[in-house]
Amino acid sequence: MDKLTIRAVKLRENAVMPAFATPGSAGADLTACIDGKIVVDPGKTVMVPTGIAMEIPEGYAGFVFARSGLATRSGLAPANKVGVIDSDYRGEILVSLHNHGEDAAEIAPGQRIAQLVIMSVYQAEFVQTQDLSETDRGAGGFGSTGR
């Protein structure tokens, strides 16, 4: 597997650098850089700081996904489903966690709250045209491929 170097800065002393849990992990764990626990009531969203800023190379972006165990057990998952960190962003990485469960959930200092996947991205050039090429699917939308 090819390695990509990402420069990162700890903005606070108790911040934890993103790390892969296993050699085959696609996502690096992001941890909560907080002084005390945060309680997230059902249906509420909180912004959780990681204490980390990074320099993602041009041509790449960081994608913040849910940690499956946290989402399944506690109902906590990114409010925007997948967060996008652009290559020109240099601020602190914040994770907006939403409680999809029926009970209050807690976030503890240093807890793994999300996973960060770095992927190659392309900036497309959008060209206005009068028509599009034909396909079997055509304009069939939601659920149309299951027929």
C-alpha cells in the first residue's frame, strides 16, 4: 500500500494524532480533544474538537466517516453523514456528532469519535450543453435500477 504524508499540528497538548487501529484500516481514528465528558441528548448535535489541524495535499481530500461501533452502540454519527475536509483548509478538524438514538450518549476525553479517510479527488470542468448521451437508465431516479 502506498503511503501519503500528511503534515499535522497538535493545537492542544492533549490532542491525539490520527492513527490507524490495524494495518488494514482504511480510516484513521479521530479522537475527542475535550477537558470533560460531553452529554449528547437524543436528536441533538454537538461539535467535538479534535485538537488537530492538517495539511492535506492538493488533489486529495479528507472524508470524516462514522465509527461503526460508536454509531451502532451509542447512536452517535456525523450529523452531515460524511464530512469533507478540503485540501486548502488549515483550521481545527471538528466532528459534528448527532445522537440518532433514543437515550443520551456520552463522549469522553480521548474517545475515538470518527474515522478519517484520505482519498484522491478531481475538480471537474463543467461544460454546459444542449443534450446528454443516451443510456438504458436515462432519467430513472430513486429505485429505478431495482426494477
